Amino acid sequence: MAPAPSTTPHQQSIYALPKDQVARSLGDSVVKAQDKALSKRSRFTLAVSGGSLAKTLIDGLTGRDEVKCDRWVVFFVDERVVPLDHQDSNYRIVHEGLSSQVPIPEEDT
């Protein structure tokens, strides 16, 4: 017989962090995943979601020497239906932000 459901309310924690701290934490997580992937294989695959994530990602990765974009394959999993050079294009945000540091071959995005 399954135990009776708990009647104790679950406590939720909500954190409000400054955007720069969120960006840095996201950058740290991506670099850690990159390093783990590249220790096992020659490429790192990254899927970038839509919304404000692309800008936050770029802010968290800009200026970091440990980012190895030349070994990345980037997918856009929630891209807006706009031209690639449109101001709302996640592709444009990521491509301009990362390629300013290290060129990413077109075939890898």
C-alpha cells in the first residue's frame, strides 16, 4: 500500500539576483559543461533557447579566455521567425557576441 500523501506544506524559495550575477553563473555553468564535454570528445554542443537567454549567455561568456568557441556546435531550439540579421534574432545575438571573441564556422551554428 502506498503511503498517504503529505499534508505538510512545501516551502518554496525564490531568489532575485542581479542580472550580472545570473549571467556570470550561467557562463560558469556553460564553461564547466564545455570542459567536461571536451575532455571526452572533440566538440561541445550547446542548445540556446529563446527569449532573453541569448543576451544573458553572451554577457556571461564575454571576455573569458577559457571559452573554446572554435570547438562548439550551437543549436537554436526556440528561434524567432525573423530574418537572421533582425534585432530580435537569437542567432544574431549569439553569433555577433561570440564571433567577436572567436570565429565560429557558419556550418557549426
